[in-house]
Amino acid sequence: MIALQSCGCGRPDLEAGCPECLAKYGEAAPARRLAFTVYSEPVPMARPRVAVRGGKAHGYVPARTAQAAWEIRQCALAALGSAEPFAGPLAVTVTAYLRQPASIPKCRRATALPTKRPDLDNLLKLVIDGCSPLWGDDSQVVDLTASKRFAVTGSPRWDIAVEAVE
């Protein structure tokens, strides 16, 4: 699911601005917030590996990490559409919904929190790298809010929102 919020009032609209913004500005306000969901298993950013082939060392990223970054990048590009990448300072909000283990008692499933691996910072590294088409440089991200939860309802996924900071 991809939702682009095109104006300050918060109404999602992929085509044109909402009626209030059209009446107020005469046109759609520029995109200030972009929110999308990536329906894939959240995986942490793995460390690059080094293999020796033919007497020379070659670095590579593990396939699972590369696939997850590609999926995030594709969803980010689809959400951005034909709009220009963000310029200026940004606030990024990420929620990773992990698969809930069967070992959690049924009475605690609604309130349980994931306190084991993967680490939240490694999950964030993957999202920041995967969302790089949305901005020019990672240094534009000045506010970062992140959480990891169990996917109590629905499948494992990433909820990602990028917002321009004024």
C-alpha cells in the first residue's frame, strides 16, 4: 500500500491536491509528506562480506540484505512517482512489524514487544539506504523516529514516512 500526502491538511491524494488547498492556493500544495508500506519481512542490514577469488579479495553484500534494500527502494520510488526528491531537512519515521514467534503465550500476544534480535539500529540502516532515492544525501535526515513491533494483525512489513522539516 502506498499513500502520498500532497498537502498540509493531511489528506492522501496521488493525483491532485485536496479541494481546500486548491481553493486556498489555486493549485495543489507541494508534497510535504510521503508515507508508504513495504510488505516484506523486515531484515537487518548485514555487514559486507569479503571473499577471495583468484587470489583477490572481493567485497559483497549478502543476498538477503540486497533483496530487502531493493524492495524498499522500489516502494520508495513508486511512492515518489514523478515528484522531485526531497530537498532540505527531513524527519523519517520507521516502524518495523516483525513476525510474532509462536512461543509467546496467547494471553500476551497483543501486548508483547520484540526485545530480541534484530537490533533496531541495523533495521534503520537498511531503511535509510533503501530510501536514498527520496533525498539527495543521508545528512538531510535530521529527525529519526523508529520502533519495532510484532505484526499482531497483518503480515510482517515496514511502515515508512518521510516529512520535510520546516
